[in-house]
Amino acid sequence: MAFSREQASRYLAEANSQGRLAHSFLFSGPGGSGKRRLVTELFGVVNGNLADPADFHRIEPESKSRKILVEQIRELEASLRMHATRARVKFGVIYDADRLMPQAANAFLKTLEEPPDHSLVILVTALPEALLDTIRSRCIEVPLRAVGKSALTAEESELVGELFRIIAADGFCVMTALKFSRVFLGILGKARERIETEHSALLRKDQTAYKQTTDGAWLEQLQERLSTLTESRYVKARANLILKITEVFGDALRTKHQSPFLDLAEYSASAANLAARLSSGELLKRLDALQSLNDCLATNVQEALAIEVAFLDAFGPAVQKPNGQVFAERIVR
């Protein structure tokens, strides 16, 4: 469950006061959720009046391709091994950590496992699913939610509407899972096409503007950057669509417990109908299947297959155990 920045700040401050603060964190959340502000607030909380900017070490993408390179990681590690100027705890922060190149990520694993004395490491990203599993497993994740609720995009609105329509018509069954997986993949395809079209337009614009004034080497660099950016934006769009589906189940669970705080308030009646169909336990099991999907997609797995398997868990029929206990059977991935 995602926190507001204020909630996360209070929880971290309480953990610090009780001496329970971890050594490695992953602050995740969409743009505008306050991830960077949370980092600076925690630095002040941990170090009080001894906080000194010289003890706050940060890196973020700097190369033309917007990647974090192994050389930057080594510089950060060297800074963390030095004595603090004034602070009790040195901070090592990696912004846009999803831009870590594999060599850089692997080089950073030992630091995450054994941070230098009196140091705290924080990775910050809007795309935690893009990180290596070995990185994420070594951090305590603090997910933040966006400040305020922005209107659904056309793609998100279509997805949520189709989900409620299919469930209303067919209930929870294999057919529902397969139908909705086709809907989801179709919307994903449109999202990729939109992103590629936008980037093609940028490329044509720059070609027209600079083809007479450069030696042409810039074109290859621009194409590489746009290719990387296309994939990054696509992964983010996919994660956002999965998030909207998890919000559907989250709202149903909140409705069961009479919470007035809904992520998709405009669909409150549909959430109430969904809440009436499933027990809290069933909602949690199906929600877990969706929340695990991004992790699965971050591995070397075939996208369509991973989505279909997860949707069978999330939208397929409940299976009866011999003792009558209902559970959503988890397909081993």
C-alpha cells in the first residue's frame, strides 16, 4: 500500500527514534509524490542540527543516454567510505535508480549488503519494477502515492471500464481472464504505438533542424537515446495500467471495510458490486497476483504469457480445496 509523503516521513522518523531504521531503502512512486523531499527530510531527521550537505552524497543519470554508469557508483562508494564531515550518518542517494546499467547495478550489490559504517543508502525511482530483483530484495521499499488524483488517461479509462464491463457480464472465470488479457494487451499495444509516434516526430524535427550543421554522429546518439526512452516510457505506461487494476481491487477492499478513501472514486458503485462478489480474503489473493505481475515482468519472461498467467490468478474462478477452503490458485511462474 502506498503512503503519502507525510505518512512515510512520520513512520521513518518513528523508526529512527526507536533505533529501527534500516541501512538501505527504496523510495518509489510516481512523479509528484515527494520522493526527493522525503530523502532530504529523512537526512534532517537522522542528523538533526549536525546535518551537513557535505555528508549528503548523490548521483543521478548524467551521460547523454541518461544512464547511471559504474564509474558513478564507484565514486559514490568511495564517498561513503570517507569519514563524515559533521553528520552522524552519511547518505548515499541514487536518483532515477531505474537507469542503473547492469554493470553498475551489480557493482552496487555489495554496498547494499554491507553499507559502510554510519551510512544510509537510498534508491529513488518511479519505476521500481525496472530494477534488478537482487537490488530490490536488499532494500526496504517505501512506496509513495501522488499528491492529489489526476484524471485517468484515455488508456486507463478504457481499461478500467472494460474490466468492470467484463466482470459484470461473465463474473470471475477463465473466459473473463482471457478476454481481459486480450483487452490489456491491445491497450498496451496502443500505448507503445503512441510513444513511438511521438519519438518519431521528435527525430524528424531534429533531423530537419540539424542535418546541415552537424557531422551526423548526433543522429545515432539521438536514435539510441530515443530507443531507450521508448522502452522506459512503455514500461512506465504498463506499470501504470497494472496499478489502475490493483486500485480497482483495493477500492473493493476499502469498500468492504467502509473506508471513504477510494483511488477511483468515480467507480465507487462498481467497486461496491465487486466487494459484494468476493470476500476480503479473495480480494487480497487476487490483489497479490496483480502486485506480483510487475516483478514477474521485470524478469526475462514473455510479456503476453506473464500477463495471461497473472490474470488467470486475478480474474479466474476460485478453486475449492477438499476441505472447502476457497483460494485463488497461484500458478508457479
